[in-house]
Amino acid sequence: MLIAPTEIRGVLLSAADRSLRSLLEGPGIVPAPGAADSITARIVEAAGFPAVYMTGFGATASRLGMPDIGLLSQTEMTEHARNMTRAVSIPVIADADTGYGGPSNIDRTVHEYLQAGVAAIHLEDQAVPKRCGQMSGVRLMDVDTSVKRLRCAVRARGSADLLIIGRTDALPAAGVEEAIRRARLYQEAGVDLVFVDGIKRIEELEAVAAAVEGPKAVSVVDGNETTALTAADLQDLGFRLAFYAVTALFTATRAVADALAHLKSAGTPAGGPPQHTYDEFSRLVGAEFHKDLDDRYGS
């Protein structure tokens, strides 16, 4: 697939410079908008973002049209990740849910995501059945068990350049103090970053930022109070990686709903919401690359 070189702030980046590890070692926070599918990932890259987040919430919605309650299997998620990494040249950060089973499953999960070409995965500490961190009813696994599982993932990663993110969903289930305690324990387990999910209020975000030192990620979810904070604000608080998991998904589904409502009422797409033209969409999916292949080598 022919993909344009990545350019951030006017600087053309080499493949090495585009690695997630290199980006995180840079001076600024790394914003990673969520993508529910490969076409959205390409839009994220075309918009100039340095990384993309393969959201499990979005993957479940796009593949099944269902909520994020642990319905996708390991193989479905890693296939989704593989398609996404083929579509873009920027790093893909993937949701790996709870690791899909015991230690042997975690070991396989890490290797499957490595083969898929992702730059990082996050593993969470929810008890099965899991659910989206923004939903009510989250149940936690024992913290000692979770620490062992993260150590297993780090061991499975070995010397490969895959970042392991320890995610805790303790905030909505047990409060901010327990979330902070777990994040610190996960750091001691050897993960590369920690991620406290389920943050909805700025005071919760500030509490986590103040109490958890070292590299950490944050998820800013549309509709929550935290959207009042800019990427610069999050950087000042000490976060290195920011997920915007549902911004593109919620915008896209609203746009589709509006376009179809107009078509239903007007009987024509003319005059409806703004769209890509056919040529714009063709450029987005790289049609010119494939036309060139056919012109050169087709019969």
C-alpha cells in the first residue's frame, strides 16, 4: 500500500522517528484519536495526527453493531488490528481487553498483536465479562492477579518494540484512591505506561495526574467534563499519551444518521449534509496507487 510520509508540524518524519516510543520520548503529548475501522484510521493519519487508537468500543460497534461488553474474540480483535496497521504508516495503539483468558492466552495475545504490527496494547483489570470503562457495573479482578498478568505480558513481549500499557478500571468501580494504588502497582510490574480509565471529571483527572508519576495515558471521552481541557493542558498535567476514543465514531454515526434522514425526507441526497466527493474518497483510500499498478502490470 502506498502511503504518504508522515509530516508533523512541518517536519517530515522518518520511519524511526514515527515509532511510538520515539514520539513519547519527544517534548509534546501524543494525541491518538480513536478509529473504529481502517478507513477512519486513514482519515486520522491524513489529518496529521502522529498515532491512532484502535478502540475496542469502536471495533465492536463497527463489526457487530453492538456495545463494548467483551463480545469480540482475540482473533477478531487482532485481525482488526492487522487490517488497520496495513492501512496507515503511523503507530497503532490497540485495545487488548483483558488478554482473553489466562497466562497462556495473554502470551498468545501479545504475540498476535506483535505479528499484527501494532505499536502498543493496553490490558485492563476488569473481571469477565468486561465492559466499556465508561459504563456502570464494572467489576475488578484481584489486584495481585492483575499484576501477575501484566508481568506475563511484559515477559511475552521480551525485547520486541511493543509498548505494554497497564490499564485500570478501578475509578468507577472502587474510587480514585484505589485507581491510583493500582496504577502504581502496575508501574512496578514493568509496564511502559499506565492508564486510568473511566475518568469523567476534571478533578478526578487532576488527582490521578498529581499522584501517579511517570509515563501515563488518559482518555478524553466526548460528553464528559474533561473535554474542556486541551492537549496542552493534559501535557502540563504530565500525561504523555491522550486517547480521543469516540470523537470520530460519534461524529461519523451522527453524520450518517443526518444524511439518511435527509434522503428519506427529501427523496434525494442533493442538499444534504456535506460529503466527500468521489475523487476525494478515492484519494483517501489510495485508489491512484492501485490504478498505477494496473497500468504498469495489468493485462
